[in-house]
Amino acid sequence: GQNIDQPTEMTATEGAIVQINCTYQTSGFNGLFWYQQHAGEAPTFLSYNVLDGLEEKGRFSSFLSRSKGYSYLLLKELQMKDSASALCAVLDSNYQLIWGAGTKLIIKP
Amino acid sequence: GAVVSQHPSWVICKSGTSVKIECRSLDFQATTMFWYRQFPKQSLMLMATSNEGSKATYEQGVEKDKFLINHASLTLSTLTVTSAHPEDSSFYICSARDLTVGDTEAFFGQGTRLTVV
């Protein structure tokens, strides 16, 4: 079966750095997405990785290792507005998005 | 990024009535539309995938006669929840992709909060 694993919840302090991990087992791989979802809102795109390595975009970075079936989302200089769920999703061989359950990120002052 | 407009943002309806949710791609052709349902504190659950001009493909456990999907044009897809019941209360989200140009990113509508009373 297809499976995406990520922690249910993480807590971090404002101004700090947090790394949210995602491991996956899917039938085929055509890329991995990270989305951010605030409570009551639709997901918004954060990053897309299809090749191994680190993609940096401002305060957000995303890393992918295809051989390990592993990705992480790194958020730096955390702000209170970063309190949201981070959703990991993999595009499988049929170009279908397989979603993780999401990691609820709690930022404390 | 591309814009997907979903309407309405929230709706309250009486049990037994039907509700239609619209999803429009404003600046690109959405060859494929996805409809998701999300219960509180849970991730997105794919309900169905629809391609323009053809019947939707429903995920296991989703009643196609209850959740009617129409994707008649490249810019509009609708989801109709028929004979709604309180257990259908949820957050419904559409997303669209243009697979003809190899788009991998899915663009999301704003979501519709449905409450059935």
C-alpha cells in the first residue's frame, strides 16, 4: 500500500528553527510537495522537490532523499503566523497526490 | 500561481436538501479536478477525480449517487451533495491541475464549509 508518515504535532518557539520530517512509501514517485494549511482554510503551496537535495525559499527549505523515501521541511526564524499544519504529499506514478495526515505546528512566544 | 475559485465559502442547509459547490479555474485550463473532504483535525481525503468531459472516478467508499460531480468545461467543476445529512458536514476542497502541459502542482480553491442541520 501507499503510506506517508509525518509527526502529528510539533511545538517550537518563536524565532527558532523547526524541522518537520516526512517518510513515504508509494507506487512510483513524481515529486513531493509541502503545503501549509491554516485552520479553516485550504492548503497553500510551499515547495516541490523531485530531485535529491535541498530547495531553499526564504525562511522555508525542503529536502528530499529519494533513495531513503524521506523529506523534511525546515522553517527558520519562526513567526506566530507559522502556526498551522504542514502537509506532505507525494505524486505517485499515476500523478495522483498521496497525502500525509499533516503535522500541526504550534509556535509559542 | 494559478487561481482556483471555489464558491460558496460556507453554507448551512437543512437535512435532506441538496447543496451545489462550484470550483472554477480562473486563468488556466483545469483538465483534471480533484474533490477532497476534510474532517476536523484530519488530512485531506480524496473523494473523486474528474476529467473534463468524462465521468468522475470515485474513491472507494464514496457514494457517486450522493456526491454528484460535473466537469462540463475546462474551467468549471461542480460537486452536488444530494439529500445531505448532518454526517456530511465537513470542509470540502477542490483542486485543479492542467495535466496536458504536465503541471504537477495542484492549485486549491478556498474550500467550502458545509454544515447540515
